[in-house]
Amino acid sequence: MKRGASSFNIISAVLGLAFLYLPITILVIYSFNASRLVTIWGGWSLEWYRELLRDDAVLQAAWISLRVAVLSASAATVLGTLAAVALTRMGRFRGRLLFSGMVYAPLVIPEVITGLSLLLLFVALNADRGFWTIVIAHTTLTMCFVAVIVQSRLVSFDRSLEEAAMDLGCPPVKTFLTITLRLIAPAIAAGWMLAFSLSLDDLVIASFTTGPGATTLPIRIYSEVRLGVKPEINAVCTIMIAIVAVGTIAASLIAKSGTARRDRAALGAQV
């Protein structure tokens, strides 16, 4: 029985991983295809990466997407961390239910509704839609994800470390900056990475809040795919996959170092 269950688990895991990563693997392989027809293999080549370097429209869209993702992820990380601290440390303050509902609302509201709501807001404010409206929209979308991740870490946080620091004369603000913030850094880094990935991938909200001269990479890819998949699209998608993979590895290393630092701090507190 155990052997059969083990075989079933292995087969399920293999099928699940294949379902998730086989299309990505095919995309990466075909980005090195020498043939212009994306469905016919013509040998290995870097031709489409060279063509990509000469495609100013795609490069400009990729640069805009990267800048939007970095700025919105950074803003969402700061705001989401502060929201998580407020929900975890401030007890049941007046308006807590409303505040938490507003923070978590983007998790359950469809992106079409969020994008339309932000569009109506920018129109009502007579704001020119472009780069900064996309940044604001993506910050609104991703802040809740950061808050959930950081809050889950703060809930299990050992507050005796903070109490020990304050007993030794460390002010509360300095305790938070030097003790708490360093120990929850892996969760903050994970929240930033998730916000960065969501912003880089977003199409729906960006299409509502964008304007002239602020075409993101997903919008550019979507507009070109409707006319047929170009080999350069496979190349630029492969590069974006590599960027996200490097960021994920970096976040994993930060998480491991944070865990080791937390273990050393807990050991020091016990001593």
C-alpha cells in the first residue's frame, strides 16, 4: 500500500511539474530556433536575440515594464510592511475591520474591476494616464500580497527578542529597525519579489491605466501576438524568465541568511 501510494505521489508530482514547466521549457528552446516559423525547428541560432536588440519598440516596452515593476514593488513593500505591522501590533483599534478589508480587497476583486475603478479615479482627477498611473495602479494591486506575507511572519515572531533589546535600553524605534526589521527581512524580500513578478506580468490593469508613450511589455506582446507569434517574442520572454529566476534565487539566498541570523539571535537570547 505504501509503495503504491509513493508511486502515485511521484507520478502526480512529475505530471504537475510537467504541466507547469513544459510550456516554459518549449518557449525557451524555441527562442534559439533558426527558423522564422515558431512551430518548425530549424536548428540552433541566436539570430532572434540579435533581432531583438534591433527592435526598439520591444526594448522600450521591456524597459518601461522593469521600471514600473521596481518602483511599484518597492512602494508596495513599504506600504504593505507598515500595514502588516499595524494589523499585527496595534491590537483592535477603531476602524481595524475597515482597514483590513481595504488592504485585502485587491486579493478578491477581479482585476477588470480594479482596473476600471482606477481608470475612473484618474479620469475624475483629470490625471494624465501614463507611466506614473501604472505605477500607482500596480502598487495598489500588489501591496496586499506584501501585507499578507509580512503579517504571517510577524504573527509567529518571537517578541522576547524585542523585549530583551528594550530591557537593555534600546528605544522602540531602534529596536524595530535593528532587530525586528532584520529578522523579518526574508519575508519582506519575498513580498518584494512577488510584487515585482505580479507587476511585470500584469496586462489587465496596465491596459486600463496606461497612456501614450507608456506601453508595457505584456501589452506590446499581446498586441503583436494577435497578428502572429514572432520569434523575437520567444527571445524577450526567455530573458524575462531569466531575470525572474535570478531574482528568485537571490530571494532564496536572502531567506536562508535571514533564517541563520534569526537562529543565532535566538541562541544568543537563550544564553
